[in-house]
Amino acid sequence: MKSTDEQTAYLALKAKLSNRDWRLNNLYFIKDKAGKKILFKLNWAQQDFLSEFWYFNVLLKARQLGFTTLILILYLDECLFNSNRAAGVIAHTKIDAEDLFDNKVKFAFDNLPEWLRNELAADTDSAKKLVFRNGSSFTVGTSLRSGTYQMLLISEYGKVSAKYPEKAKEIKTGALNTVEVGQKIVVESTAEGKTGEFFDLCELARKLKEQKKQLTRMDPKFHFYAWFKNPEYKLTDEETENTVVPKDTLEYLSKFKHLTKNQIAWYAAKEAVMCDDMRREYPSTAEEAFEGSLEGAYYTKQMSIVRANHGITNCPYDPRFPVRTFWDLGGGHDQFSILFHQLINNKHRFINYHESNDNGWDFYAKLLQSFGYNYFEHFFPHDGVQRIVGKSITTTLELAQQVGIRPARIVTRTNDVQADIRNKCKPILINCEFDEQNCALLIQRLDGYRRKWDKINSLWSDEAFHDDNSHGADSFRTFAVIADSIILPEKKKVVSFSKEPSGVSYMGI
């Protein structure tokens, strides 16, 4: 029999259990970074996120703010204190799924007060699922293809999108549809480049936020927390005095006027360790997060140098210098990609970029004409001499020449794409300039061009991943492999389009 004091404490605790905020700050234990058992308490970011919580939430996160832990505890709490609720969590790997279940969900449940745990005891306790006496359940896995859920968390969706794009689409079309409208969905991740399902979802949610649209229950709400919002991200005065802040870092951070010296010193010290991953893991803006390192990307370091050298700038067309085009040729529904290049004062400048598909050669002839550039040469990749089945004209090159895209040259095929990337593309890329507006999509393609993920060996392979980014990157490779041979013409021997009775063709000037 309980003593009077024990009974009083018991009744007081039961009264408090009706308050969710009290439960979230006083009931659950978690493991800290050192593996020590500690009481879970909402931090500033978690409190803010809960205050802004919507039906469908898209969370672009920085490291170490505890959002995944919060959502897991929140969903567990709802299952324990409400009947017939089903929570589902999708992790991007089996190891992560096991870790989330064992070290967060089950750990929090197992460390509830004994009397409460016995009252709510799980009828089913498997490697990835808890089913409680009140009919609620909590499931963790790498894919939830069936069932109906009232709460869903998709963790590290950016990583899933980068490594397993087909799985990311399956999650979008499958798992998201297991949650009825008006229930709870959270999709969270750090950024993984300007490509894939997570990026597209963030862009949709971010645009809705910028438009200040009144969201429906089906609309995603965008959440983002910059690194400098974390009050812990600062050095002491003494540490700050002993920290050297690189000039480039100081120049970059100067646009954030509110930062203190202690915060700037923290950023510099962290950046020295994180290097190219800094802006992805500790972003200052949502846009910047997606410009950071993409796992498996080929040109992360080079594009970082381009940006540091102010290579993404205003590059207007200069009629005093000829324009060369460099192509990647699509087939079927694959896109055509065209770079528009000028060599000015020994600087490679890209003034425009175009990509499209399902268009005939007349379209591309008229497209080139529409820009009004003075063209000197057009460079096609090796497949420009492949035969076209069912055409009297035998090659793509001849078809292009017939509509007036000439003079054109074929860039000799190389036997090693990886060697081209390593020995040709990377060295020349850091010395290029790109028009910020006209080449925005090309910049995105170069940022997003990456290796293929080897599922069997769990590593990035030496094979390029074929997606929309690869076409733009291949057109850049068409340029890079012959960049050393590009020189200014001895005379202003350029060409422009002129309409002829027989159609569009080139005329020398």
C-alpha cells in the first residue's frame, strides 16, 4: 500500500499527464551525444517548430537542433495518450531505422515511470514496431508501402533522393498517400543539392511561404533554421581572440549584419573542419543550403572556387567576340543541352544556356537565330555522327547542317569519361565565368552532377548518374575536352543566320 505522500504524488502526476507540453518536458528520457541518459527538454528550435506545426511540414534542417528526436517523442506521446493512432517513420537506411527505433523510440518508452509503462505496456514489441493496449502503434522502417497512418515522419529525404531516386519517388507516391488529409506529416532532411524529390518539395513549400499563401491542409509548410539562430553556436571571448577568420569567410558573413564576433569565430572554426560540407550542414539561408556539397557530386570543390572567385556574375554578350556553342545531343525524350561560349581576354565566359527535348532541328536553328549572336563554330559530341534510322540523311551532324547549323565539328570520342572529368573538366571549370541569370540552370546542372550510388557495396561508384543534370554536365564536357585548342580567330570570321528562300541557313560575313 502506498503512503499518503506517495498517493499524493501519484495523483498530482496523473493530473499533469493530461497536459502535452508538460509531458514533453518532464516524462521522456533520451540519450545524449555521449550515450548518457538524460531527461528530454524542448530547446528553443523545438519549441519554435511546435508553435509553427502544420498538417504537412517540410523541414530543411541544420545539424544538432534535435528535430528528429522531437518528432519521434511527439509521435510516441500521441500514440501513448490517444487510442487507435498509428505513427510511421521512414529512415533512409536499415541501420538508421534500427537506431531510431532502439535508441530513441523504444528507449524513451522503456524509461517511462514503471507504473505508467505497465499501464500502457506494448502488446507487440518487435524489432521495428510497438503496438500498445489502447490500439495505437509505432512503426519504423525504410519503406511503408501499406497501412494507414495518422502520423508520418520521412527522415533524411534529401539523402534518399540523392542515393535512391526511385525509392524517393515511391515514398512520394506511396507512403505520403497512406496519411489522410488533416493528419500529421513531417518530411525532414539536410539539403543534398538542387535536384531530387526533396529539393522539389522544398521549392514548392518555400514558394508558398514567400507568396504568403493561406495554406490548405494539403499544402506543405516550409520550416528552416539558420545556424546563427542557435544560441550555442558561438565561442567564448578568449576563444574568439585566438581564432583566425579567413578573409573570404569574413567577406561572406559580412552580409549578415547581426552576427557577433563570437558567432563569426565559431563559424570559422567549424568551417575549418567541415570544409565543403559547411553550407550544407550549417546553412545561413535556405538557398545556400542547396548550393552546398551534394554527396557524390563531381564538382563541389570546383563550384565552390567559382563562387569564391565571383565567377557567377553578369556576363553579357559582347559582339566584338565570336560565340561558340557546345552541345549534348538527346535521343528520344532525353534533352538537348547547348552552351553559348565566348573567349574574352583569355577568359572562358558562358553567356547563355538552353536545354529542351522533343524538338526538331528547325527549332534549334531558329533558337540560335533568335539570340542574334555572331557564331563562329558549333561543337557536337561524338554521337553527332551516329546514323539515324529511317532518315535519308545519315547522321545527326548532317541533319543539323541541313537546317543551317554550321560550321560544325565533332569532338572526338574519349574512352574514359572519368578521366575527362578529372583531367579536363575540373581544371578548366575553376577558370570559367557564368552569367548568373542566363546560366542559372547550367549552374544547377554542374552543382548536381554526381556519381551513381552502388547499392551492393554501399559506396559512390565511378559511374556517372544519368539524370537531367548529366546532360548539362555533358555539354560542358564537350567544351572542356577541347578547351585548350580554343583560340581567337585570326580574322573576324564569324557567321550569322539569314533567311533564305530554301529555309534557314548560315551565311558568312
